[in-house]
Amino acid sequence: MPTFQYRALQPNGAIIEGTLNAGGRPEALRQIETLEFRPLKLSEGRSKTGKITVPGTGEGTTPLPAPISERVSSKELETFTRLLSSLLAAGVPLSRALVILAKEASSPAAATKWREVHDLVVDGVSLADAMAKSPDTFPKVYTAMVQAGEAGGFLDGVLAQIADFQSREKDLKSRVATAMIYPAVLFVLALVVLSVLLVFFIPKFQTVFANVKGSLPLITEIIIATSRILREYGLVVAAALTGGFFLLRTWFSSEKGRRVWEGLVLESPIVGGLLSQFAMARFCRMLGTLMGAGVPLIQGLNVARKSIGNQILVDAVAKSIEQVQQGGRLGQSLAECRTLFPGSVMEMISVAEESGHLDRELVRIANVTEEELDRQLKTAVALAEPLMLFLIAGFIGIIFIGMLLPVFSLQDNIK
């Protein structure tokens, strides 16, 4: 007989935890209610000692097991979403579909998480609220879309749209990451080459320069001073840079720091434009997906703006949503957010809004924007490769010139 671990509220207001045997969750709930306890949490599993504790026996309670610390991967979440959509579309009840997915999960962490969602749903919690209790697995945009699907009665369709959206976004992020690999390798290579030159190559010239009469060229003195600092205080410099990095990272993770960082990124010449296009593509695809699934415009806007990622752009879109709520048209209200929506996109949205094909047009805009973004990324990477090589050659050339200038001066003195 299965063992259930529970957490319940006693009549006097105290919380009690323990374990009991029951043929299933309904029977376990009935046992708890018979004892006049109000169940707060009920999960199936074994206690560490294998001992069964029932309230009212005078024995101590058994603590609940520690939760699994593994995170559910994005691939597992996408698979779960797509299979849940297919099961619901086939007429399988939600609770039964969750049980099937928990049994077929590819990892213990995913199986545990799907069972937690199932247990909450069986206890009467909505699917969106059950998922919202695990924000590390289900993002806010995900739960908001599920909530919209539950409210509108088209949960299976929304889940299918979520799975498609996850697949497209993962593919776009993969292309971005792939495009940045080669520039990142070149950057690391440049740092290694410069460090080796300054630490091991430059000191060999110092003994030669010690006998040079007169002052050394300024560039040579700078290179020698840099080499001396790295050799004598290299660990201190590395520790200071590491500490500064973590301090900046901590500050940028705060509300104020994140807004400052996002503003700097948006104002940067190349990255800012790419980020704005990426955010616009996510927003348009999300809104078009939701509207295509039958979600009302206002609700879809509130969900789609959470997918933008940049809080400055989210605030700008929030102002546009307020205008739509007051009766304004979507195209006109979004026109005030020029950083995110160019004039041509606003015209396309306005025309599609008038013709009643806004959902399809938004998805088309997202497809076109992603294709354009892919081309721009390839162009930027193509330009970054020779630029990085030029910088590496430039730094190495400056070091060699700085080291050879005193040699030429020494030769002139010998003549």
C-alpha cells in the first residue's frame, strides 16, 4: 500500500507533518479529514526510516524528504508541453495526462516536478497556479499563457503554441550562440598571447635596456611598466578584476542596476539594434500566437510584454497597453515606442488591425524580423573576425615596435 506524506492544519491552528498508508490520494485525503485536519500538502513517497506515523498515535512525526535540487532542462519542458497538448487534444483528462508524463519523464527531476504539478491539480489547484509554484521550471510567460488557455477553454491549443514558441526561440538563441563562438575564441586567444608576451618575453629585454644611456621611448616605458605590474602583482590584479566583476554583477542584478545596464545596452551602436529587433520578434510572435489561439487582445498584450526581457522596453509597452484599454488602436498606441517598433512595422500592424488579420500579420512580422536578425548577426560576425585579428596583430605589433625602438637607439650610439 502506498505511503503518503502530509502537512496539515490542526483545529487549534498548529501545523502537523506525518505519514500514513492509503490506497490512493482520495483515500489519504479522507483519512486526514476524518482526523479533523485541513490538508495543506500531500505527496506520495517513503520516509527515510520506513516508519509510518499517523496523527493521534502519540508518536513523533517524520520530516518530509528534501526536494531534488536538479533543474528541469528546457528540452524536457518543451517535450512535456508538446506531449501534454497532444494528450489533452486526444481527450485524455488532465490529471491522467500528468500521470502519464510523470511516468515517461526522462529524468528524476522532471518526474518529480510533473508529479508535484499533478498532486496540486488533483487537490483542486488550477494548472497555471500549480505551475506558478515552480518559477524555476515554468517561466512567468509560460504560466500566463496557460492561465489564458484555461480561462478560454483552449488549453491544448495554447500548449501547442507554447511548444512551437519554445522551439523557435531555442533555435534563435542557438544561432546567436553559434555566431559568437569564433569571436569569443579570438578574444581569449588575444588575452593569452598578450599575457605571454608581457610576462615572459618583455623581461628578457630589460637587461639590455638597463645599459642604454638616456631615456627610453614612452611606449617602451609603458610596456615595461605593464609587464612589471603583471609579474609582481598579477595575482592581486586578477583578484581585483574578479572582485570587481562580481560586484558589478551583483549591482546589475538589482532593480536599479539592471535598468542602468539595459539602458546602456539599448544605446550601444550595434548590440542595441539587434537586441531591439530580438525583443520585437518575441513580442510579435507571442502576441500573434495568443491571438491565434483565441486569447483576447488586452490579455494577450499583458502576457506578450513579459516576453520582451528588457524592463525599459516592457515599461514602454505597458504605456501602450493602457491606451488600448482606454479604447485606442494597437498600431497607434505602439507607435510611441519607437525604440522597439519602427514606423514600417507600425504601418503593417495598423493595416492588419483594420483588415482583421492581426494575429497572422504579427507572426509574419516575427518571421521576417528573425530572418533579418539572422542575416545581421552573420554580417556582424563576419566583420568581427577580421577586426579581432587586426586588434591581435595591432597589440603584438605595438609591443614589438616598443621593444625595437631602444635597440635602434643603442645602434646609433654605437656608431
